[in-house]
Amino acid sequence: MVAEPNNWGRFGPDDQRGTLNLLTPEVVLRALGAATTGQVLSLALPIRGATSSAAPATVPHLRGRPLPQHFMSVDGGDYAAGARPIGAGLRVADDALVVSPHGTTTHMDALCHMWSGDELYNAHPAARVRSYGATRCGIEQVGGVVARGVLFDVPRHHGVDHLPAGHRVGPGELEALGPGLRAGDVAVIRTGWPAVWRRSPEEYWSGQPGLSAEAGRWLAARDVAAVACDNAAVGGLDSRQAAAEGLDDDLHLVLLHRHGIHLMEMLWLEELSATGRAEFVFVAAPLRIEGGTGSPINPLAIL
Amino acid sequence: MVAEPNNWGRFGPDDQRGTLNLLTPEVVLRALGAATTGQVLSLALPIRGATSSAAPATVPHLRGRPLPQHFMSVDGGDYAAGARPIGAGLRVADDALVVSPHGTTTHMDALCHMWSGDELYNAHPAARVRSYGATRCGIEQVGGVVARGVLFDVPRHHGVDHLPAGHRVGPGELEALGPGLRAGDVAVIRTGWPAVWRRSPEEYWSGQPGLSAEAGRWLAARDVAAVACDNAAVGGLDSRQAAAEGLDDDLHLVLLHRHGIHLMEMLWLEELSATGRAEFVFVAAPLRIEGGTGSPINPLAIL
Amino acid sequence: MVAEPNNWGRFGPDDQRGTLNLLTPEVVLRALGAATTGQVLSLALPIRGATSSAAPATVPHLRGRPLPQHFMSVDGGDYAAGARPIGAGLRVADDALVVSPHGTTTHMDALCHMWSGDELYNAHPAARVRSYGATRCGIEQVGGVVARGVLFDVPRHHGVDHLPAGHRVGPGELEALGPGLRAGDVAVIRTGWPAVWRRSPEEYWSGQPGLSAEAGRWLAARDVAAVACDNAAVGGLDSRQAAAEGLDDDLHLVLLHRHGIHLMEMLWLEELSATGRAEFVFVAAPLRIEGGTGSPINPLAIL
Amino acid sequence: MVAEPNNWGRFGPDDQRGTLNLLTPEVVLRALGAATTGQVLSLALPIRGATSSAAPATVPHLRGRPLPQHFMSVDGGDYAAGARPIGAGLRVADDALVVSPHGTTTHMDALCHMWSGDELYNAHPAARVRSYGATRCGIEQVGGVVARGVLFDVPRHHGVDHLPAGHRVGPGELEALGPGLRAGDVAVIRTGWPAVWRRSPEEYWSGQPGLSAEAGRWLAARDVAAVACDNAAVGGLDSRQAAAEGLDDDLHLVLLHRHGIHLMEMLWLEELSATGRAEFVFVAAPLRIEGGTGSPINPLAIL
């Protein structure tokens, strides 16, 4: 049982992909038409995992989260120190990554990431989400997202660098910014909040602007394929890094749980904003982590 | 100093992106025209990281490599066991991934991944590749790859499920399969070798079919933007999982080191092969791991 | 409910430490008297975590387990490659370890590691063992083990280098080897099986000698504080690396679950065996991993 | 070349164990006599690695360091959620630990952890410390430390709970607290600084009390086998978490580099301090991580 409105059952009783089902080949083909120049922008934050340096702390993240760790198992330094090459002279650099994507880097949430009660989106049992992975609604269900992206550049609309922490974007702002939003589009919402990190991590953690519940419902009603934001939680956060809304209005529950709308968070939208483009091809391909609750991603905008 | 022919200096003395520079906006825009139906296929192997199960061993990988590990830091089982939800009833599943992409999953090699002598591609000092990452030619230099993909389905050409381990694909076969190959294309080479894993890991490890050095040079001469294969090393491997060629002919040195051609390995091309499509839009967006030697990827084919 | 005999309730209704409770200060002080020469031996296998080398595969482990990974986040190679020291000239090497101890290295099992039904040792609810750790019977409950160690050198007793895979040590052999076994001792059982690894990993995986259920009960009846073995599972294993006994006779259930006897596995006992010593001070201090199911350890024998 | 005084060459040209060589069997046997009651205390901080909780932040650590991560690969929640047991009813909990011990938990530094110039302790080339580990002076060289421990309870001496951040312990204080210090002893220095964490992490990071260089030299001159402290760096730290001394006086260089004295940091000494005991048996057994720069440890005091 889940509150109305919702998409449970809409795509079939066994569906695990939610509104990604709206990205039919026809819709994808049409979406490609949104590219006009062919310029490609990455919409990802950098992953800085050098644990013995200050670099990891230079990337926005939620306080207390385990930051990415990147290790070189063999590198140029070994050879400078006298290590012998492989065979006749082959030299190799190899590495490993340890990452908990939620709250630490640009990522996509799987539909199993959040829920209330005992059921995930579309009534899949939450008990299916186990130590060895989520056997329902895992990130591997996504495949690849290729859609028309529509940028809702809210700060630019208001003539500011970034929204204040307490700002909750309402349907009126979305309506004004994206009048042509169509079913199957990916709504890309800019708050500008990552820019605050450079000024002060403490300020970044003091709260976070985001979508209001009404804006979430507005997007859901317009059948967006997914929602992507440059903040860490789509909805806003208070000073304890918690969502202030109750269950009825929690953005993850409204979007992920009730409507099967995948969420992407912690995007880097500053360069995209500077282009002034509002419409483009949006591509995101989460790693096929079976049973994953999410994946780091490097989303692209093809202008 | 590096053997001829090569692309050193071609894209400028400081270039770190190699033939990805050929993917100008014009080339990208034209590449989008290769999509005719809008169907999207993932070309990635699954990442199965449930360490307490047999699942990791069901995915092809090079013997001895550290397999991906996927852990749930909170999941549905906790709630089934009595854990309290957050606030009024929010339930969360969260996770972590530990991955060494080379040889273990679908991935892209950075230009810093292999070299000979003291210099990386384009004379960048190999000493720049350090414990805290490669400060030259790291995977973060790639951004996003959007190009026309051309599939060289060599086994299908020969009427077999997969090439034998000792097969080295020659220029003649490439010429026959991809006569329209253009500068800026991504050459996608199918050997069918991953299918052997299901039959026998030992057989999978007994060697590997791949490109011959001449085929590598043929592709380089045609200015491909990148090369992607379903085997683990682009070139072939012998029974010790080593490349049998000498330095002059090593595929990684010919392609990565001398020509700045990024390589992608361990793709899953069986579904793409079944479509019969030889031309499509190829998209790959490696994670922006600063200083990374590579990244797991979920490459897409838009048909 | 659990089969008889058992130690449930013996050390109090809330006890989480089992027979470690027998190591009272008096018992510990007396145990120190077992040291006669002061020579200290490590009883641990090496941890070889260089993932880009063949080294990890040179250490005995159960097939399919995720092997330790050891990464240097800064090392001498960085300085050889030109990295600047800290301040006026301080140079640092720093590292990280990723380890899943069960089946991969010398380790101690917590009492939460195995059970049957819905309860851990001493009726603690198994539902208390969650993603964020075991809130009952975790490895942090152990503290430090200081006891008299008694070596049961079974292969030496039989005049062989190692027991055959199918050998199950019986009470008679234990009686013959350790007539003076006292309550509070740590029984150290040698099978010699690790030596097989050097000959052939496949042979190592073809099965494993170990204690019989009767021998397990014999030790439990004698109130050992803990049991330590050089094999991977205390009991024997068949060719599928599974314990062949049913639930009644499974060594982990007999010892860990019913009697609260902590187990240590994959010790290296070859040097200790060569000394001919049967009695010594045994020390093991598992890392205080809160909620851990086990810990890598470096157990010591003080001769 | 290294500044005088030092222990280079003292234990032989190839020595990698430094003053641990002083722990001859005779010295160890005599050390066991320091135990009078048999009570065993753990001197370790807990390892709290539940990444989706606030627990990791409750353990003292240096700011910016990657905190331990502990994951359960199978646990009681899985069974509560419906997972089937193994065979007839065996249930298992299994886990993994990711740890960078320096600055995050109770640990021992290897002699390869810090140096100046191009040589480690005893002139071993720093170039031997590579990505695959330190092939000289790694933590695996330690084996087990069993020695007489002497507690220098400096705060108690001054009648305070903890020393202030700017306090540098001098030789006079050590002389007053440990007049009977003998060659081969482990000097255990209490500053009380971990207790500050509970009050305020920011205060904990505002600096750190520690040994002065003169005190370090005083200990080295008395041939201690090792030095253990409850602070994070043995010497003091300033508000940038850096050692304020120049190279001549850096505690790590004085002790580790010049004298081959292993260091242990971030011990938990509050319970030991409360016993009033100044002399005890000290045991520490770092994991045998080949090539490690250090290891988490659970040191024990046997009273």
C-alpha cells in the first residue's frame, strides 16, 4: 500500500525500472534531436581519492560520509625507485577504487535506495534487499539513460550564484523555467549549492536548498524519466543534514518510492549553466552493480 | 623518444587526451546520426561483488585479479531484523564498492595505464604517475566519449560462436568488416571470448584471441577515436595470460602509448552482435577518478 | 533451544564471551608459568596484499574467498619520482588494508560467526547481527586471550608431514597428545595442511583434515578457553570446501554455538612444531572491531 | 648518513627490527615477571566501521584521515529477511574491514613509516618502499612484542585529567615517573588526550600534547624496546595537526629513523591509568602485513 498518486502497477506487476520505461526507442531517437552543436560536457564532480592528501576534502560531500579512496597498486614511482619492467620493457600503472557513492560523489540512486513500510517501489518486498545486494530494484535494472535533458537553472532565474540553504523550489519556478517539459525528459535541477563548498564546508553542511514536495509532485505528474540535481538529496536538507519533510512529502519517497523515478544527485552543473542551454541530450550509464543501491556516474550533456 | 608511427605532438605538446581530440562537436553531432531506432543496449558485464557467495566467480576475469566487492552498509534485512526506521518511517539501503577494474570488469584504460621507457604518451614523464594518482594522462582527462561505433564482429564473419584462443585478427578481416571506418569512429571488436567463461574458466584462462599488431596499426592509421574489445587485453594473450608480442608489437604500446588511443576492454557484445547492427552511436563515460589508470564503465550502444 | 551438552546460561544470561570467562586473573597468572625460555614465535600466516602481483596467491586460502588487498597511499617511489617531502624533509609511507579474514588469513571467529536456528550462543537473538555489525557476541567482546597453550601435533605423532585430507582427529589422538589439558587452556591443533599449499593449491582445496565432532566434544568437556587450528575450518572439509557433518556434529556449532568456545583458524604452526614444545603461553588479541564476526590475528607462542 | 646519536649498524648491517632486538628470550622471560595479578586489559580504541551510522565519528582520529569501514557480507538480517541457511540449517555472518591505521585507530608504526633523506632506518634504501609494499623495514619484521611495560602517567602525576594541547613532556617528568626504566622495556606514555574527543572533536584537533624531543632522546638513550602513546603522533601536534619540530627534533625521526624504536599510537590508557599500576607485561602483535607501513593492533597489558 502506498499513498496516491503513484506509478505502482503502471508498468506491470513485476516492473523494477519505473519511469525509465518511458524511454522507448522512439522517445530516445527523438531525444537525440536535442543536440544542436555536438559539444559534450561532463556533469560529474571529480573523484579525489588520494587518502594521504587533502584532496578528498576539496570535493563537496555530506558530513560524515566515507569519502572515496583511490590506490595505485603499481605506478611510475615504482619504476623510478628501481622496479623492473615486465618482460622486455612494459611498464604498468594499476589501481583500485573504494567508493560509497551516496553523499560523496555524483551518483544515481536505484529504486531500492529508499522506501517506507515493508515494500519498495511497485510492492517489491523490502526483505529482498539483503547483504549480498538488492534482488529487486537494484541499480543494474537501469541499463543506460538516454533522454532529452531539460535544465531548470533556478539560481540564474533569480540572478544569484546559488540558492540559499532554506530555498525550496516550487512548481511555479519549474513551470517558468521548463514550459516545454515532456514525458520521458530528464529534469535537471540546478541549485548552485556545490559552489558553496569552496567558500566553506561548514556552510555547505548548514543546510541545503532543494525541491519542495509540490515540485516533486509536479515533475512526477509530468512523467519525467528521471530527476537529476546538483544538491545531495534532491529535496532540501536542514542543519542536521536531514530532510525536514514528513513521510508524505519526503522527495525520495514521492519520486523514487511512489513513482519509480530514478534520482541523480551531486551533479556538477556550473559549466552547463554557463552555456545558457536549457535543452540537450542527457546520458547517464550507472555501473551494472548487481543489487546495488546506487552507482557513481559521469553523466553527460550533449549540447 | 618513441617508435614511429605515433601521435606524439600531433595534438599539442601538452595533450593528454590523444585521439579523443578527434571527437570535435561536429564529429559528435554527425555521429548521433548513426542512431536509427533509438534502442539502447548496455555493453557492460555485470559487477557481482557479493563476496560471501559464488556470484563473483561467474563473471569472466583474468586469473589472480582482485574481484569486485560490493557491501551493503544498511539493507532490508536490518529492518526485517528489527532495526528502526529513520524518523517517522524512512528506510534506507546504502552500499560500498571496492573495484580494481583492470582485468575484472568492463573498463576503460587511461593513457597512463601502460608505457615503455620513462615517458607516457606524448612524452609526459612516467614519474608523474604516483601513489596519489597519475598527474598526467589520468582517466579524468577523458570526459565523455560520444562517437560513431563500428562493430567488427569477427566470429560472426567466420560463422563461429567465438574465435579460438590463438586467433589474431588481421587488417584484412577488419577491412572486410568495416570498410566505412572513419576518423573519429570507435572501433568495437568482438572476439566472442567471454562466452567461453560459462563453459570453463580454465579454458577462458588458457589464452585469448585478440587483435594482431598489424590490425592495431591499421586502426591507428585510420584515426579511430578509441578501440573497444570484448577480450581482456585488446591484443591476444598466451596461456600465462601474457601478451606474446615484443615491445614493438604490443597492442597497448601501439595504441595507447604511441597513438594516444584509449582502450576499452571486457565489453559484453553478445546482444549487440545478435542485432546484426554494424553501426551505432557509442557512448562511454568513465568515472572522473582523478589520476586514475582506468575506470569501470557501462558503455552504451544507441542503435 | 540448543542441543545438549552446552554452556548456555553457564556464565550468566547475558554472557557474550563464553569460555573466555575461564581466563580469570588467577588462571592467566598461572598460564604465564608455561613460558620457560622466553622465545616468542608468531603463529600467523603472512598477509600478502600486493594486488598487482602473484604474491597473494602464494598464501593458503579457501577457494573463492576475497584475498587481502594492501595499498600504499604514499611510498618511497613517490619520492624517487620527484615528490616533495613534508616540511623541511620529512618523508612518509602510508597504507591501507582491505581484508575479509574468514578463509583468507590467520583469524579468530567471534561467537556471532555461526549458529543455527534463530539464536546465537547463549540465546542471543541472531537478528542482532546486522549490517552495521553484530550487537551481540561480536569480536570486540573477546578483549585479549592470554592462556596456556597446549599443542596437539597430530602429524608429528603419526610421523608424517601433514595429515591426509580425509583425516578426522579423534578423542583418542587428543588424549594421547595432551594428557595434561586443563580448564582454561587453549588447545592448538596442528594438521600440517598449510604445507600442502606450496605443492598445489588444487590439492589444498581438495579437502581438509580436521577435528572430528567427538574430538570437538572432548575439548568442550575439558573446558578449553579456545581452540586454534592450522586448517581453515577446525573441522574437516570435503572437496567442495564444505563441512560434511550434519548440524549435530558441525564443529562450529558444537564449539562456537553450543559451548561459546572461540575458534582460531589458519594458524601457521610449522615453526612451533619444529621446537618440539607442547606447552607454552598462548596470546591472541583480535582487533576490537565492534560488531565484527572475526578478526585477523597474529597469535603468539611464548616458549 | 644520519644525525648522532643513532642505532644504525648496532644490530648488524642488515637489521630491520631495531631495538626489538633487545627483546631476547631472557629479557622476555624476565618481563613476564612483571605480571602480579593476571588481569588482562586491552589498550585499544574500538574500531567502529559502520559507515551508514554516526559511530565512526565517535572514535578519536586525526582530521581528514580515512576512517575504518566495516561491512557485513552476510548477517542475521538476511535470515530474518528470508535467506535460506546453508545445508540443513547452518547460518553464517561474514565481514570485511577496510582500514588505514595511521591516525585512525590504535596502531604500530613500522620502521619504514617515516624517514628523511633517501634512507630508512639502518641505511635501507627508501626506494625499497614501493606500491607493492616496503621490501625493507615492513611491519612484518616485528613479529610479536612481549616486554615489560612501564606506564608514564603524566596527567595523573600533574593531578589533571589530561595534559593541555601545548604540553611537551620533558625528561624530568619521565625520570620522576619511571626511575626503574630498563633496557628492553616498552615505555607507555599517557597524555589523556583521547578523553578530549568526547568533549569536542574540534578541541581534539586543535593540537596535541606529546613527548618533547629531549624526552625522546632520553628514552632512546635508555634503550627502550618501543614507545607507546595515547596520542596520535608520539610528539605533540600543532593546530594544523603538524609536528612543530624541525627535522632534528621530530619524534618520529629521533625514535623510528635514528634509533629503530617502533612506535605505537592512539592507545587507550584510561583503564590502565585507573589501576594505578606502573609496571606490567606489555604485549603487541601487529598483523603480519608484508611490506606494511603499520598495522592496527590490540595491545594488552597483563597486570
